[in-house]
Amino acid sequence: MSWTTGLLGGIPLAILTLVAIAYLGLPLLIWNMFRFDLGEIDEIPPDAIENPGDPDDPTSLAGMITALDRIGFVEIARCNASFLPNVDSMFALFALENGSHLAMVAEMTPHANETMPAPETKRYVEFSTEYTDDREVNTNNSPDLPSADSLKSKTTYGLPDVADPEELWRLHQTAVDLHRQRASIRPAPMDRDPVDFLIDQMRGEFQKKVDKGLYVTRETDVYTPTLRCAYLMTLGELPPFKQLRRSAANRRARNLKAEAERRGG
């Protein structure tokens, strides 16, 4: 008996079956289901949101928006989106200093079903800054890891333990200085329709992924992952890869906090 046969013989067949389904079946499911339609983004009035929460609670929509206002960000658009499968999304887009820095408040609520009758709504704040050499720095407090199909030109710091948007902004400023190198900040064009600008930003990121063979587009502004991308997304959410990604993300977050502390920012 070979060592592999002896090893596998000690693992119940049911477990091996579940592992095979996860590693082989889930990518096919993602490949078949995921469809990002940028046409499913609609602007809504600021007062269209029910129960925005307590302005003094930094984890509520009202609290996040109030904190951004204190920093000096100005809201330029608020949108509903349904381009993710079975998820209702709301985005509020903000700009600072004539577009030199952007911020977004996001709220995502999965649809209820039999296995998840009361799904948890996720809210987070995200800051982003682009450089003239096409690199981007992104700092957010989303509880989720960055997507496994993220572009190498985009450096993301995930800080889910930083609930205060003002503290998150302080850390983002440190990240911007760290990655500036010899490039200067490229302001976003503020003379355009904000929703069109948001869609253009997303379209540009998807197009970069199309160029790298991660997505395909067969209809205008509709993007679907390739089978390769579906496998990357699946593997990134399964052990041991998710644990490795989480460890790397935590290390980046610790280093950023230490650098901000060192600078006294």
C-alpha cells in the first residue's frame, strides 16, 4: 500500500466528497451565477433611506455620513445597485479637495431565504486615492477580505476593527504617503455626472480584469468571471488559502497602524 493510499484511507469518504464539491463545484456555480451589470445602478435622493440610524453611532449609516462631513467630504451621489446576485446594495459617494480623495459608504443586505431568514446587513466606509501612474490605494473597514481577483495595481488595507471613519481616514492618509513614491495624486473629475463617474470607475476596473483574462463581457457593461477567475475567487474563500489571505491582510493592517503611530499622525 502506498503512503497516499494509507493517508486517504484514514479520511472518511463523506469528507472527501464534501471537499471535492467545494473545490470543484463552487467555482462552476460562481462561473454560472455571477453577473455584474453596471446598468443596474440607479441614483436615489438622500432622504430615500429608511432608518439611517444614530448620527453618533459610527457603525450606522447616519454616523458614517456625519463623520465624513466632519472630515470635509461632500456627498456627491447616492445610488442603489442590484448587480450582485441576491444582494441589495446602497452606495453613497463622497469627494474631498476637488476630487483628490474619494470616500464611499456602502450598505449590503443579502436576500432572505430558508437558510438565512434574517441576513445581516454589512456597512463599511472606504477611502480611495489614485496616482498618476494608475496605482490606487484603498483603505476600508469592511469585515470581508478583498476579492481574490483584485488587481495588483490596487493596494488595499482592510481594517475591520477601526469603526471610527475619522480614525480610518487618518490611517488612509498614512497609506497614501507610503505609496506615493514619485507619482502625484490624480484628482477625480468633479465636473461630470457623479453616477456616470462611479460607473466609469467600475467599468475601468472591470476592463483591466478583462485585459488580464479574469472577466469577459458579451453585453455592454455586463461582466462575468472566466472559469479561471471563478476558481481564484473560490480558492480564496476556502482553507487554507483564506487563512493565508487573512494573515497577510492582518499583517498589512498592523504595519500601517505602526507606521501611523510612528509618524504621530
